Amino acid sequence: MNSGTVSAAILAAALLVAPRGVAAADDPMLLRVFLADGTSLVSFGEPARVGDRVVFSMPTSTEANPPLHLVNLPLARVDWDRTSRYTTTAGTARYIRTQADADYAALSNDVAATLSDVARTTDPKQRLAIVERARTTLAEWPQNHYNFRQTEVRQMLALLDEAIADLQAATGARRFNLTLTAFADPPTVVEPLLPPPTPKEAIEEVLAAARVTDSAAERTSLLTAAVAAIDRDKDVLPSSWAAVTRDETRAAVRAELRLDSSYRWLTTRTMAVADYRARMADVRGLERLLRVIPQRNAALGGKRPDAVASLVTAVEAKLDAARQLQLARDRFALRAPVLLEYRIAIRTPMALFAQLRPALEAVRALSGSTPESLATIQGNVARILQLAAAIVPPEELAAAHALLVSAAQLAGNAAQIRREATLAADMSRAWDASSAAAGALMLGAKARTDIQTLLRLPQLR
């Protein structure tokens, strides 16, 4: 192919991409979610698959800007393959109707601008590079634009392939790509598009969604939305159908609310019993309670599986807590002799520390400390430390015992620092003594609480 033939091929390709008229965008796209039984629900915009759920917005009327209700269905109740095909078909139709010609016009302008560079270029390699870039753009365009005008694009590609082959020969290339125009389209299954629903059909689909949802709250919300839609569109609905459907739907809403109340009572009552039995470490009582829940659920018709599952989980958690509490109490019983021995031994040190509180409060508040009160603190501290050193605490009380010793030591430091501050008339040291006294009181209170707690029968926290 000579230079004139190349130019003719490029000109023909440019003519094939001449733009057509551009259509304006219209109303939002109504799609369909097909259920496993073959029926469908209208989706305002594209439905989304999230894990094992399908979520979409359902219009409850046929207005231009209809009220929307978010619907969340289990994937098992949806024919997702058919739903996806419908989305693709509707998207293709909408694209061709609204945007395709504009995109094709933009493509034509880009390709024409690129090809015009060929006429101004004399270097065969540069001309080849320009034509190959144009071909790449054309080859990728149909698959990214719903295969719009792919026949014309293929014709352009065939012409450009001829030009490329001739330009390759002009550059001295000895090997040529002879498969440039090979195409293999996968078979496409087109899902027939359905007409927009009538006002009556829109309400019937809301009721259908209420029947297939597995969420009680969503079911009640959909039924309520259907009643509102009937009241709103009553002038355009068949009167007899609207009256009967409204009464039936309102009755269904009342039934759902009664069920909600019954299951709330079941949950509240069951959890109150479970709390009491857990505090009593009544393991067998909680096991019996778990066996009763399915019976009470069956008596209510088994209409709230999620609520029952949550209730069972909560009671099982109480059962685990009761078992742990019983284990702790069993250990407490086995350790009772050792704990009793410690209780008797630690009684005097704790009483001596309790006697320090008024004197330590005075040091903390800087309200005045007599020589006698400081001597009392130091004397009691020495006695506490002597008695505590002679006690070997049980392992579970070792930390609390050490805390009591630390509190006594800090109390002794507070008295000593206060004495030094008084003799030196040093207010800064007096504040140091105040801080030490405050720390001793805090540690002593915690040690006392911890020891008393560990010496009592374990309770549920």
C-alpha cells in the first residue's frame, strides 16, 4: 500500500467515527431484583451485594421523585445472576439512550485529531506510532462502552490494520502482526426489560418485600410504608383493592407489633431470671432456662429467630459466668482454713492502721499535728510492720498484704517528714508530709477493701 493508499484508509476511518446526534439524560434508572421464586422487586438504582445480603432502595410510589425504602434481603432469597443480567441490559439501554452518542463523538474527535497528525508527519516510524496509538484507543473503546457501535469500530480497525501493515513495510519490518482484526465476542444473555410498575404494582411489591425480608423491624417498616402509600395514592388505586389491602396490611402491622411486644417481654423476663441465677451460681437452673427458651419461642410461632438467637447467646454468657463463679466458690471452700487463719492474723494490723486515720488526716490537711499524734503514728506503724512481717499471706492475698505494708510505711514517712518540717518551720516539707499522708490513706483504704473482698465468698462481678 503506497502513501496515498495509507492516507485514504486513514480518511475512511475518520469518516466512520463522525459523530451522531447526542441524546439528553432522562429520568433515574429503575432496575429489578429478581427473587428465587421468579418474581421481582423494583430497585431505584443499582442493587448492591454485600456478603450474603442484597441491599437496594425500593420506590414506594410511581412519582418522579418517589419515597424510597432501604431493603435488605438474604442472598439466598434472590436470583442474583438474573438480577445482574437485568442490571447490565438496563444499563446498556440507558447508556445508548442517553450518553453513548456523546461518548462516541468524543472518541471521534480524539481519533480525528490523532490521525490528522499523520498527514503532517513524513517519518514512516512516527506515522506508524501515531496510527498504532489510534488503533489501541479504538480497540479498547467498545468493551468499556457497552459495545456501542462496535461494528463501525471494527471497520475502522480493519482499515487501520491495512495502514499499519503498509507503514510497517515502509519502515523495513519483515514480520507483521496478521491477527490485528481477530475478535471473539462471548455469548451475551439479554434479560428482557420490564415496564415501570403501576401505582398498584409498586405497593404490591412493597408488600412482597415485607414477606421475604428476614428482619422483623424491616418487615414492620415496609408494611407501614405500604399503608402510607395506599393513603397517598388512593385516588389512582382501585378503590375496593385499596380498602381491602389497607385493612389487611394494618392488621399485619398490629400483629407484628404484638409479636415485638411478646418477644420483648420474653427477653426481659428471661434475662432477669438469668441474672439472678448467675449471681447464685445456679448452673443447673441456667441450663434449664436455656431449654425453656425454644419452647416459649415455639409458643409465639417462632417469628423472631434473630431475637431468640441473641437471647440464647446472652443466657449462655450468663451460664459461663455462673460456672466460673461456682469454680471460684469451690476453690474458696477448699482454701477456707488458710483464709480463716489469715483473717485472724491480719485483724490486728488492720485495726491499728484504722486508728491512724485521724492523725493522718491532720497531717494531710496541715491542720496541726501534736507530738503525741506523730508518736502514735510511728508507734502504730512499727507495730503493723512487725505483725505483718510475721504473717505469710495466702497467694491470692499477697498483693493486698503488700499494699497494706506499703501504706504503713508511707504513713511512717509522713509522720517523720511532718516532725522535720515542724522543727525547721519548713512549709515546703510540710506539704511533702501532706502528700505522703494522702498516699498512705489511699493505699490503706484500697488494701482494706481488697483484703475484705478476697476473704468473702466470691460474688459475680
